[in-house]
Amino acid sequence: MAARRPVDPRRKPVQQRAQETVDVILKATAQVLVKEGYDKATTNRIAAAAGVSIGTLYQYFPNKESLVVALSRRHTDEMMKLLSGMIVDLRDAPPRQATRALIKAMCDAHAVDPALHKVLVEHLPQATFFERIHDVGHKAHQIVRHYLEAHRERIIPQDLDMAAFLVVTTVEATTHAAVLQRQDMLLNDDLVDQITRLVHQYLFVADPS
């Protein structure tokens, strides 16, 4: 069996200048991946796009795979930050407002560079990326579960864990499909409105405001 290629960075930047170099390299990696595709995104092309020598690139990243993994981690961190920042405290918000805010946040999280997200999903089957995507879904599940518990008397499903799972999975699957097939929908409020109607009718008795 062939040895597994290392995917962790060779060293982490400590000084600001080193961090800036890594930022430039990762930005170039994203640009080359989206423009050239995964197969053509060689370390030489990435170094050239970043304006650094191949030796400088290899100081931090041993191969293309390590670059892509680092980029996927940064990408999902941005998604998580956006999700956490947009949903401040929905505990006391009216159901329809809370539902729409969550769905809007998840759509916006997937709209963080959807072209890059598409490349990562299609060409990075390693566990690292999907574990990070799972973290995003887990965060959303916690938010939904806490909200449902606070409004239990107005919730139709009795199993709140299952309800939270179905809501997050439905939204995640829809936004994920939009990333792969219809990226224009991610920036369209109509998608948010349609998913909100679907989820709201599933969750809440009658039509509470």
C-alpha cells in the first residue's frame, strides 16, 4: 500500500510577515483551483499565482493536498464565523423570524465563495473537509434544538432532536445542491422564503407570528 501523503502544513507562521505569505499562497490556491480545476492546480502554478518561489511555498506546505486541506479548513472556518455571527440570540424571536434568520444564515454561509466550495466538495473526498462541514451542521443543529426547546408548546413534532435534525439536514441538502447546481439561487431571497415556508409549516402549530 502506498504511503499516505502528508496533508498538514510543514510549519505554522508565527510572525506577521510569514502569516501574510501564507495568506497570499492560500488565496492563490483558491484562485487557481477555481480557474484551472483541481487536476491542473499544481504547486508550481500556485506559487506563480502567489508571486512566491516554489521553495517558499514548500517551506509551509509539502504538497498540493496540504494546500487544499488548509484552504478547506479556512473556508469552513469562514462559514462557521458567518453562521455564528448572524444568529446572535434567536431564543426570544418570533418563530417565523427565527426560522428565516437561521435559513438565511445557512444560505449565506454556503454563499461564501460557492465556486471554491464546489471544487472542494468535488475533489476533496478526504475526511478532513467533511468533518469540518459536519461541524457547521452541528452548530446549526444546536441552535435549532435550543430554540425548539424554548418554544416546545408551539412545536408540532414531539421528538425535538429529530425535528432539529430534519430541519438542518433539509436546509443543508438544499443549499449544498444549490452550490453544486444553481449557485445563483444562494443569493436569491426567494430560495430563503421557500425553504422558510417549508420548515415553518413542518415545525409550528397554525401560523404563529
